[in-house]
Amino acid sequence: MKKITSLLALALIPSLAWAHPGHDGVGLFHHMFDLLPIVAAVILVAGIYIWKKKQ
């Protein structure tokens, strides 16, 4: 549990920074909504690949 908590804390540290001027978002991931369809497609394809590989 301690390792998971440490990894989670390290993963969230970049989100503490303010976005560059011209954006209302907070953190380094303020462009995530622009990339979300691509990320979702990659996750879906990887999930299908792993599922097919196990069968």
C-alpha cells in the first residue's frame, strides 16, 4: 500500500503546476481533452489485443 501511495503521489505532482498563459487549465495535462479521443482509441486497441492474445 505504501508503494501505491508513493506512485500515486509522484503521478499527481505534474498536475500541481499552472498551465501556460492563455489557458484556464491547471497542470501539465491541460491539453488532455484535446488528446482524449486518441488516448481512448489506444487503450481500446491495447485491451482488445491483450484479450485476443489470452484466448
